[in-house]
Amino acid sequence: MSKNTIPAIRRKDRSVTNDEWIKKFLHTAAVGTLATVAEKQPFINVNIFVYDEVKNCIYLHTAKYGHTKDIISENNKICFSVSAMGRILPADTALEFSVEYASVLVFGEATILSDEQEAEYALQILLDKYAPHLQAGKDYRSIQKEELARTTVYKIEIKDWRGKQKKVEEDFPGAFYYNEANILENS
């Protein structure tokens, strides 16, 4: 694989090339993982995010200062991942156990927004995604200039994407959902 080649999906039978499926997945996924590299050291940051279909980009934010901002300032090439887990698919042998899943990988370039209007727009559509039942100016105070100055807002320009899914349509004997305990309740 050359330095600038985006890898193809090895399991072609699980590849999703339908752009509408990928867009829907990006609209509904709750959390994404931003992968960056600085001086040959990978770094990931898990974030809430919003996909803007009209601009074909992803917006997210971090603290005003930190590793993500430092890395993006030096190397803006990124990979962004979202995923969802389905049922565990048991088998007679450990090697044959499997799981249903869906995922999207986005390849692109991240920029740190300096335009206050676009940064405010990005943060507002982020709020709209996660709290669609609440309205700015009615249920909470609108974004203030001094608050905007305390965050770094990123725009990921999407260059390419890959969807992948394993879903068993028929009834699968013994299939079950992993009981993911709410870690926040138990800490």
C-alpha cells in the first residue's frame, strides 16, 4: 500500500457502497472516533459529532487547547470512524463466533475553524442533533461569543468513505445482544 492510498475493504461481501446508507449512518451514529498521526505516533479522540449533508462535512469540537488541536495544526489528514454493534452470533467453535455490526470510515482533512459564524453554526447543529427537543433562546441560552472562544471547532472535509456491515437476516439460533452495562452508572 502506498502512502496516499486509502485501503479497500477486504471483505467485499460486507462492503456498503450505497451513499444514502452511509449518510443515514453518519446522521444517526452517536459517537465517532477521530484518528490522527503526529510524528509517527497515532492518537485517537472520541467525540460527539454532526454530519452536514449539504456541505458534505463533519463538525466536532474539543477544548481550546490539547493534543487534537496540536496534531491537526501539524498534520490535518484524518480518519474518522463510527460503528454500531448488533447481535453476538454464537457457534460450536470459538473460531466461528461472530457479531453483527455496521461501520463507516471517513477519510479526509480536518481544519480548525477560524470563522466565528461557521463555528457557531457547527456548534448549533451539533446541539440540534443531540437535543432536538430543545430550542436555543427558549430552553437554553444561545451560544455566546465568550463561550465560543473557549472551544476549538473542527471541520472534516470528506474526501472518501467506506461503509461496512454484517447483518444476518434470518433467525440465528442462540443470537443475543451483548449486555453493555452503563459504565457511567457503575463508576
